[in-house]
Amino acid sequence: MSRHYSANQYEVPFKPSYLRNWEVPKYHCGKPRSRKCITTIISNPKGHLLPRIPRSSTCKPFGDYVGTWHLPNKITRELANKLNGSAEWPILKQKCRQDISEICKKQDHATTTAQQKLEEQTKKSEKQIKEDELVLCPIHGWAKRASETE
């Protein structure tokens, strides 16, 4: 019997790197894209399509699912790339970069307009303070306007 006990001594054979079944993570945008259209309801509460919604003849109920019977005998690199979507990966990255740059531009514009508004408000408040400036009497503790003291 072993004298050295480890808490993970039985977990090593089941690690993904040991079993050689790790996966390449899918690329996702840093921030979710905002919706640019209005959501339209196409089904009733039971999940059935509404009568006014046209049924597409090209649309399949299971999307682009390819079962094992539809696959060829040998899967080549081109077919593997098509199935795992790596051909669309650069396009997705480019869309994400464009969306992020648009968000940054909007935020920069919003911050500059907010700074301009803040500067205008401070100028207005400084003018009001100069007009209504009070002079405190150090002895009695009451205030006079600067225009009254002169």
C-alpha cells in the first residue's frame, strides 16, 4: 500500500490531455452584438407557426444538420473545415472587430459631448457665482453681496 496519498491520484487518467480528447475553443466576440431589427412573433403560445407566416420550401426543420449516413466514407480536411465552421471564422472575427470599433466610436462621441456639456455648465455656474458672490462678515457672520459692499 502506498504511503504517499494524493487527493488527485485517481483523476490523472481522466484528464482530457491524458485521454487526448481536448477541443479547440470556439471564437466568440468580446461583447454581444446589438439587435438592429424588431423581433416579430411567428408562433402561438403552443409553438405552432401562425397562419400568416409563409413556410419556406428550402428551409429544413433541422437546419443544416448532416447525419452520419449523409457523410462520405472518408472525411477530408476540406470537409472537416466545412463541418466545423472554420471557413467562417475569419468572417466572424472581422464582424466582431467592426462591431467593437463602432461601439468605441459611439462611446467616444458620447464622452466628448458629455464633456462639452459639462464645460458649458461650469462656465454658466461660474458666471452666476460671480454675479451673486457673497462676502461674509468675519465678525458678525452675516453675508452681503459683493455689489452692496462697494
